[in-house]
Amino acid sequence: MTEPFLSDFLAPGVDADEVPELAALASARPLLDAFITLFRGTEAEVLMRLLVLREIGREADAPRWAPEALRARFTYLDPVKLETVLKRLRDNALLAIGEDGHYALSDIGRNAVAAIAMLLRFGEEEDAELGFLTAQLAGLQAVGGINAESLGHLLSKLNDLTWHFEEAIASGSEFRILDARRRLSANGRWLERGTDILNKLLADPEVDFDIARIAQRIGLAQSRLARVDAAFQRALNKIESQRVTLGASGISSSDVSAWLRGLDAATLAGLATDTFSAVPELALLAGGHELLDRAESQLEGDAMAAAVDASLPPADDTSGEIAPQAEDLRLLEHFTHRLEALPAPQPLQHVVAGGGFAPASYRLSLLALLADGAEAGPEDGPVSSFMRLPLEVEFGDTLTVVGEDEIAAITLGEVRPRTRAPA
């Protein structure tokens, strides 16, 4: 069976050079060929190639291996199979062989081993993808090679985590929420590391626009994840209010649910034996005396006589003399009369004080409105009269101590009559 060509995957009339998305992959063909060499074939063949390549790359002090040293290192492998693996790695440029016949990793082979080692390292932890992507960004930032594609991978992972956590909360399952909360806690250090990377990235005034745009979206996604822990707690509090305690045993419905989740399917099936019925049993229906009471009431016509009259009452004429509720502006009108009679400039605390904190705060807000100018007020009414008072209000930048009438301190200021310009 012949292998398909690239053109076999493209639509009729489309050439590979006309697809810009393929350009980056085509330019990296040597590296892709290296990974094809490693991962093509059966699972056993792939494992053996990775094993040999990783063991050769482990030796940092003496990275060159004589054929005899390799055979001594891999005594647990069949000699013929070992030679086959070495030949395949050598023929596909993952291993280099010098003039002295010694083996060593090629540059592509070392990069492949390093990438696989990092993946295996993060594979030991849960949610390894977020850690791997964050570490990758840290490395790219160190060499100044962060691009929009690498940031996009991190953004996609963060959005996927947000979706997973929102699904856990929407499910209402205590166990899913606890599992999601533990998962969020495990990723906390990677979120903090990602925040540090973003802060340094956005602090650069010459950062590319596309990179800055994606970085800001990553910041928003991280903010949502930072707030989701509070949502977890609210959901758990709601579940806690619905938890049922079984008598005085101290065992709750959550304890029973956790115990059932730890059982295998066969045990659960045994517990359910003779618990459910295929059809409802007659014992679940009403008793005979209840049926007899209902029958007697129907025969006597009591049900018809006791029917509720659902008709609406006749309409009443609504009196039009009831005035709509008006806003109480008596304090405003009284304050307006006081200011109209203001003979000379007065300190702000003397003008607004009186009646406690709430009336004083109200008067102070009115004076602030007056300081903005009369043009902002309505054309008529008490507010209009106040806004057109011939007064000037000046606020300072410091506080002055009052210590009475529920006021500890107030902004230093002055209210004075407006001087008329000479004719």
C-alpha cells in the first residue's frame, strides 16, 4: 500500500504552496521528520527508540558512545533489535556517528530528547498542560521569542479551565465542585507565574500589538479564575444548607454519597437488589377509606357546591383626586432661605452643620452641586431656586476638625455672597 501524498489531502485545484498555514510546517520539515521517526510504527518500536535515545542523551560528561559501550549499556535488549534501532535513528539524523565510529546525539535529536523530557516531567503532575505552557512561555521570554501563537495556547487552556469550573458549579455536585477546587489550587502557582510573565510583557512599550492584545485577554481569563474560588465557596455553602443528617448518628447525606462512590459496580448492583420495582405496587395508592370518602363527596354534589367563584369583582371608579406622592424638598427649601440671608462669608462647617450627620451630608452635597455652576440645574422648582443663589462656594484640599453634631472633620471651605461687578 502506497503512502498518500500531500496533494491527496487538498481540494482539487489547490496547490500546497497556496496554503499559507502549511508554510511554517514545511519549513520545519527536518524537525518534523525527527518526530516522525520516533513515533512511527508499533508501540513497542516507539518505546524502544525513545528508550535508546534518552539513555544516550543522559550521559552529559561523555556524550560520545563507542558501539561496545552501547551494547554494554543495553545488555537487557536483544543485540539485533538494538542494532536496528540504532540504524533507524542514525539514518534519520537523530544520531550522529563520527569518523571514529562513536555515536552522539545530533542537534535535532538533542532538541527532541529535551522536549520529550519536559513533557514527561510535567506529565507526573495533574493539569500538566498549564505548567508546560507556562514554562514554555518563561523560556521564550528569557530569549525574547514570545509570539502570538504561544500566548494563544495558554489563553485556550485558561478558557478551558474556566469552562470546566463553571460546569462543575452548574452541576450542583459537591464532589465535582471539590474536585474542581482542588484542581484550581493545584494550578495556583502556574497562574501566579503566568501573571508575572504578563506583567513583564505588558511593561515593554515596544511589544507587538497582537501579543499585547492576547496578553490582555489572558489577564482577563486569569482574573475570572481568581474569582471562581469564591463561586466554589458559595456553591458549597448552598449544598451545606441542604445536607441532611441521618438521625443522631452524625452521618450526613454527603458521607453516604461518598461511601457509595467508592463502591464498585457489582457491589452497587447488590445493594439495589429488591429495592426497586418494575411497576408501582397497589400499596402505594390511596387506602380504601380515602377512596370511599372521595366517592361519597362526589355523589352528594359537595364538590360542585364548594367550587370557588373565580369571576372578577365589578370594576370600581378610581378617584382622580389622589395626588401623586411628591418628593420631600422641605430641607432644601429651608437651606435655600438660610443661604439667601447669608450676610457675609461663612466657613463651610458653620453653613452645613445642624441636625446630625445625615442633614449635614445632604447640605454639603447641595453646596458641591452649587459649586459646579447654575447651568446644570433645572429651569424651575426648588432645585432651580437653589442653583441660582448668588453665592460662591470654595472647597479646599485639607480637612478641619469639627468634633460635634456627629461630624468629626469636614473639608476646609467657605461660602460667600457673590460680589456684583461695578456698572
